[in-house]
Amino acid sequence: MKLCWVTITVKDMQESIDFYEKVVGLKVFKRYKPDENIEISFLSSDLSDVKIELICNKKIPNPVHGNCLSLGFETVSLDDMIQKLRQLGITKIDGPHSPNPTIRFIFIKDPNGVTIQFVEGH
């Protein structure tokens, strides 16, 4: 069995797309409105088959995400990623953490409160 996508209900579609494009490096490959209350976007990268599905539902203006959910993204250089995040105005960075000599990672939050992990050397 293959994981196809992870769905995140978002408050603001464009703000969320901007985050995942500028910070994570994903690109929108499909965006549509099935009705006047719902907008759906799919994002992906060339390096993975797994996609992120963003759903903005006007009937859910303040979606709540659990603290136990995180999405992990591999980065070549954690130091470069930290510098990029700071240049983008993201200063709330948890880490870096290094549970063993071969791995380092940090955590940030997306605009909806979902924890995003960037990992180097997994």
C-alpha cells in the first residue's frame, strides 16, 4: 500500500499555499472549488509521490489540529534551512535537536498550527 496524500484543513488557502511553496518548496499542481464553501489544492515536489491536500472550508473557519501531528521534510542543510526561515520572518524555531550523531532536526508551525519538521541526515 502506498501513501497518496495528507490532508490539512486550513483557515486561509492562499496563506497556506504561500507557506508550503516558499518555506517547504512544494508546488500547486491542482486547485479547484467544488462549491462556494470549499476550495481544495494539492501540492507536491518532484522528489516525492506523497502530496499535501489543503482544504479550505468556510463552514470550518477555525480548524483545530492536534499537537501530536507533524509533517517531516528532508533538507540537505539544516543550517541553510534555518537561515532561510529567518529570512522569511519565521523566528519561532524549536531546535536544532540531535538525538544521535547522524541526524539533526528542527520544528516550526505552519499558518494553521500544524507542526512542520525539517530533518538533515536521516
